[in-house]
Amino acid sequence: LRSNQIHVEGGRAIARALKSNRSLLSLNLSLNRIGDDGCKSIIEAATSNESLTSLNLSATAAGQGSTMALGNLIRQNTSLTHVDASCNDFGEEGGAIVSEALETNKTLQHIDVRMSNVGE
């Protein structure tokens, strides 16, 4: 679904589907204008999904409103091994939330938040 002009309502629809899906392994939504609310919905749905191993939300216009959900995802999800949330605008506070969540995660092998304004 990369680069498909998906906006906030499409993001919410994907989130609803993700809540009940138990077979999808990888979801690439990069280069869509899903926005903060849509990304937050997707991240919240992915938190309890047990089949998803890769989630790409790169360049989806996610912002600081998504970071608490991203932190919860990192802390709670046990199936994800790859998360790409690069090229968004999480801010330094969002960077701290992600960093703190990573301290307890045992399954992620790769996370990308470059160019997301998370500080140094």
C-alpha cells in the first residue's frame, strides 16, 4: 500500500481491519499522508496484532500525537521485528518515549526513526 494517497480515513479503515487480521505479516504504508490520527489508530491496532512482523510508517505525516501509541507498541507487541517510522515529526519528547520503550522490548531487531526530529 506504499504511496497510494491514503489519508486519515483510509488509515482508520486499515486500523479497523488490522484489529481482526491474524495472517498479515508485513504492512508498508510509507509515503502516504495518513496523518497523526490515522497513524495513531494503526499503531494502536498493531499493538495487539500477533501476526505482524514488519510495520512501515515512514513518511506518513505522523507527529507527536502518535508517539505515546508507538511507545506502547514497542513495549507490548511481541511479534514485530521491524518498525520503520522514519521521516515523520515525533520531536524530542517522542524520541524519549521511543527510547524508554526500547529498554523493555525483547523482539524488535530493527527500528528506524531517522529524520523524525527525535533529537540526538
